[in-house]
Amino acid sequence: MFEQAGCAWCETFDREIAPIYPKTAEGRRAPLRRVSINNPIPPDLAFVEVERLAPVFVLVHNGQEIGRIRGYPGEDHFWGLLGALMKKLDAVGTGGEPVSPAEKTLRPVG
């Protein structure tokens, strides 16, 4: 997640999604990493094109960008867009361990 201090949409994401994200199958498979767009980009993300928009959620696997969500579109749309990115991850054959149908929930598990 590329973010910026004082970003209202980042704060909305933090209220609506951030507390439950790590408890979801998506969160376990693609842990959230926060990077400020105001700081130098970490060397391991040098290949990612950084936008001056915040937030931007970039799904990365093995040094390759799989896709991104620009902005925070609200809780329902976020989960739908994230689900599409996870399918894209599966489609390019970089999904790692298969996720069973029971784990393909977009809501917290357990």
C-alpha cells in the first residue's frame, strides 16, 4: 500500500479494512506492506511505478507487479477488486500454495 500522511482515503481504509485484513485469506496470502510516497522507494520495490495518488494498493509477487487498485473505492468495491487481483495472481501461475474453496472468502475467517 502506497500511502501519504494526512490522506483521508488512507484513513478510511485504516478504519474499514485494515483491522480485519490480516485475518482474511487474502491478507494471509498477500500481507499488507505500507510505503510512504513521500519517502524514497525501498530498493526491492524499485520496479514499481509510483503514482502521486494515495492510497495505491500494488500486488507484487517474485519481483513482478501483478496489478493495482488506485485509490480506496469503499469496502465493498475494495474486496471485489482485490478478489480480481487474486484471480489474476492465480492465472499467471504465481499463486504459491493453492487456496481451498473454503478459504476463498473475502471476509475474516475464524
